[in-house]
Amino acid sequence: MDSVLIIGAGGAGSVVAKKCAMNPDVFKKIHLASRTLSKCEAIARECKSTVTTSQVDADDTQQVIKLIEKVKPDLLINMALPYQDLTIMDACLATGVHYMDTANYEPKDEAKFSYKWQWPYHDKFKEKGIMGVLGCGFDPGMSNIYCAYAQNQLFDEIHTIDIVDCNAGDHGHAFATNFNPEINIREVTQRGKYWKDGQWIEIDPLSIACMVDYPEVGPKKSYLIYHEEEESLVKNIRGLKQIRFWMTFSDNYIKHLDVLQNVGMTRIDPVIYNGVEIIPLQFLKALLPEPSSLAENYTGKTSIGCIFEGTKGGKPVKKFIYNVCDHAKTNTELGAQAVSYTTGVPAVTGAMMMFKGIWKGAGVFNVEQLPPEPFMEEVAKQGLPWHVKDLDAKTEAELKGAKELKAA
Ligand code: NDP
């Protein structure tokens, strides 16, 4: 394998293209395609080795098939939006090309964050003898791989997982989202959910919060939201009793989101304006800064990881695996902010694992089903070093005072 096709020239897609181009020994041919050709061309000009480009509408399977036939890649990395996952997977099936993405399929008219559409492709991919790797960004992605590594190397049994995600950066805008605004706002405004003792417990959006002590950042208020990797991790981590996902949002972000929601700007159903059908959230996206435009002058760090409790050798053990990433440093290296960087680098590392034959198999896989150790070694070299911290199993030192905000 030596040829990669990347679809999507946004914040995260640009990181994938640039990082592939920094590893020309592995990625000998790189092609970048997206809806807007000029964005692909601008990224290609900044790449350290040759990147060819095309225009494609990935909502149309036939266009993707034609592109694959022209480029003849071994692997297609889907860095467009979750809406395109199935059309692109269908094109990979038709042409016998391996597939990878960083976010699960979303129907446009329903915010679901579920693998129920992509998992059924397993048998079709298996019959065709191709591999589909789902959710290979940071979270999902690195977070799942930290869990697989903890299961293999650090624990006999993992009982609880808290995935904790903090962006303590400042981009200087009154309101902006760090990845695609439509997907970000759909994710945050949906009902929350976590898994405990074999069942999903639903909560009102942003109704539970706690203080999490993030490495190199310090204590930050974090909200319990539902995140897609929980669905696969409950299947793939043995003996798990609870999994939750926490994310920081500043008071300023929540204030803007509240207003936007109250006036109907986050709706995803069509409304008629001047005789034309528009989706309010899509219109809002057109007004907000693009994630790729935030990198310049972005200060601060992301600090993301997984806190595990379980047992090893019959004794209770608590550990924290995490990465800290600095917006200014990722901007200097690749002209990208840290959220795009932490999404793109795991995708490139996963692609390297496939190109080197370390991750292999026919069918559709979540990343925790694939060997974590070689990935962990490589991802540190590619720019996302990770650390394991021992925590006191008897205290709740890193997660303080989880409580119902409404009851407080
Ligand atoms: P952006 O909005 O910056 O980029 C999306 C890109 O996809 C744009 O270049 C856009 O084109 C292109 N695109 C959209 N629709 C089509 C289409 N029909 N055909 C071809 N190209 C299309 O988003 P991000 O880079 O921030 O996010 C990219 C993906 O990464 C998303 O799926 C997001 O959910 C995922 N993500 C995953 C994370 C993780 O940790 N797992 C974290 C952050 C993001 P145009 O420029 O013309 O609009």
C-alpha cells in the first residue's frame, strides 16, 4: 500500500494532508479532494511533498467512485462530514478500497450519533476483503485506543471510564466552534446519556457538571454529554460497569448557545424564509468562523484523556492516560489549531498502521478492536505524546462533585 485519497479540505482534513506529506516514505501518492477545489489547492501548496487535488461532491456515490477510479488509492480517509460517511463507504465497497473516518454517520435531519448505520457494513466489507476503520480521530479515536491500551497493559479489569475533554484555548472570537459548527452544535444540544450497570441513562442537555482537574490546565467545569465512542467501548471493554464523557464549555460559550437555541437558530428542520427553505443551523454555520481559520493567534492548550478505575493483581487501581496539545505549537508546525491537529494526527497514524500491515482485517472495526501498542508508539512520534498518571484509587481527586445542575 502506498497511495492515499483524502476527502475533505477543512481544519482536520488539512492536517491529514500535511502530515501525510511529511511522511513520504509511507504515503508515496497523496490526493486531496473536497467540495471546494481552491481549498484543496491552497493546502497542497503548503505540503512538504506533492499532493494532487480534485473537486468532488461526496454526497454523490457515483462521483466518489469516478474519483477513486481516477486516483486508484489503497485507502480513502474521509475527512468530510458525518453526512457523507455512507455514500463514501458505498463507493469504497464498489471499488474495493479500504476506508477510514473520524466521526460516525449522521442523517441530516436527525442528530443521533450512533454506529447503527455503519456497523451493518461489516459483512459487506468482509466479503469484499476490505477494511473499514471507524472513528480514528482524537475522541473518538485516541480515547478508544487509550482504553484498549489500558485493558491490555495496565488493568486486569476496567470497571469505570471517564473520558475528559478540555479545550482551555482562547481564539479571540466572541463565539466559534473548534470543529464543524453544525456537527458541534448538534452534539452539544442533544440529550445527554451515560452507561451504568448495563443500561443507558438519559439526562437533559448539559444538566450534570463537575470539576475535572486537567493536566497542565487545572480544574475546569465539565459537562456530562453523550459521545459516540461510548457505544462501541461498552461492547469492547470487558467487565465495564460505567462509562461517562465530560467536556468543558466556557460560560461564554453556554451563554451564546442558550440564546441561539432560544431564538431557534440551532434547529435542524427546514423553515421557509422569503419563499426559500432554509435550515437555521446551516445558515448559522455560514455566519460562524470556519474551524480552519481559528489557528492564527490561538493561545492555550487542549488536555484530553481517560480516567480508569479497575483492578490489577487483585488490587484496586486508578490511572489517567492523557495528551496535552498547545494551539500555538500546532499552528507553528502545520498552520492548524489543536482541535484540528488532535483529530488529524491519529487518522494519519491509523493509516500508517494499515499501510505497514499492522492493522489489518476484513470488515468494519472500531479502533479499540485493533492493536493499540504500535499505534501508541507511532502517534507519540507524530506529535501526540501521551502520559500515564497513577491516581489514588480511594479518592475522587480528579473528578470533584458531579451533580445535577438543576437540583443544585
Ligand atoms: P470543516 O467544516 O472544517 O471541514 C469539512 C470539510 O468537508 C470542508 O472542507 C467541506 O467542504 C468538506 N465537505 C463538506 N461536505 C462535502 C461534500 N458533500 N463533498 C465533499 N466535501 C465536503 O470540519 P472539520 O475539519 O473540523 O471536521 C471534519 C470531520 O472531522 C467532521 O466529520 C468532524 O465531525 C470530524 N471531527 C472528529 C473529531 C474527533 O476527535 N474524532 C474532532 C473534530 C472533528 P467546504 O470547504 O466546501 O465546505
